[in-house]
Amino acid sequence: MTLVLTTYDWVPDFPRGFVRDIRVRWLLEELGRPYQVETVPLREKSPDHIARQPFAQVPFIREGDLTLFESGAILLHLSEGTVLMPDAQRPQVQQWLIAALNSVEPFAMAWIIPKFFDKDEAGAARREPLLRQRLGQLQAALGGKDWLMGDGFTVADLLMADILRIPAQNGLLDDLHGLAAYAERATDRPAFRKALADHLAHWRAADEKRSPA
């Protein structure tokens, strides 16, 4: 059964590398599972898009008769029964994946939106201490482990590391050496590098389609 991943047809430079189809691509590369990519317009939201994603966002997947949106739900579904969600640790992996979405990402986004989208440095500065506090709590929970579950990389690490990428690239992990090493360890995995390369190639191809002949 061919899995179809849908993302945008084009985005401007800033979000490239961070549009959330990267999370699904990364997981599929970790699992060695082939997939096809389809697109929806960034600007014009069609009734078909809204029928498959009621908030007119991406990514979403189609797998046979199943259509699924929300990156967290997609990761949970696709990792079920795989090495990225070991049966013996399934509740804990799910716990940490949901913690990534509910307890870490909202703090990151509260800083990212004013910093990069609104160009509001004062607003970002007000939110930065709360994000730094949350990142410190995450490092404390990680302890000296390589991964959240100990020795084994799971889908929870995949999502958590993706959420950490923008803070890491902007110096917020510089004094959190354990967390910085964790994020670097995750994004040094061959599956991430392949997923990111394909993700970026998609936007380059989109640019070429938009260029006048």
C-alpha cells in the first residue's frame, strides 16, 4: 500500500526545513518505508484540502482508505508496532511524544512566533525565560541518558529533537550541554539527513516551477 504525504506546493525561505512534513519524512526514512508526495496550495485553500485537514494546514497522509492529519497523530500511527515504539515502553513513548507536543512545543512556538514571524524582539524576549526554564526541565528529565527511553531512539525522540532544532540553532541550548548533545545526536542520524535533503529539494523544485520560462 503506497503512503501519500501531502505538504504545501511552495513556501518562502524562512520555514524551509521546518514545515512539519519533515517529521513524517524523518519517520518514514527511519522505517525504510517508501512514500509519495502530493501538494496543496499554500495560498488558495480548496474545499478538498479542508475536507482532509479542517484547519487547511499540512502535513496529512493518505494510506489506503485512511486520511490522517496532525503530525503527532501521524507519528503515533506510523510508528505503532515498529522499533520506534517498542511494546515494552509503549506507554512511556506515547507519554513523551505528547509531552513534546503539549509541554515543550507551545513554549517554543510562543517564542518563535514573535521572534521570526512578527519581528517583535521585545515580545520574544518576554517569552524567552519561560522557554529556557522549560528546556532546563527537559534536560533534567533526560539526565545522562542518550535518549528519553535510555539506550533506544524512539518516535518520541524524533519529535522532541525536531522541536528543539530552532531553539538550538538560535543559541538557546548553548548553556544546556546535555540537551544540545541530545538534539545533535538525533539530527545526525542518516534518516534525518535524508529527510531534510528531500524536504529542501521539494522547495527548490517548487521554485523552479514558479520561475518564468
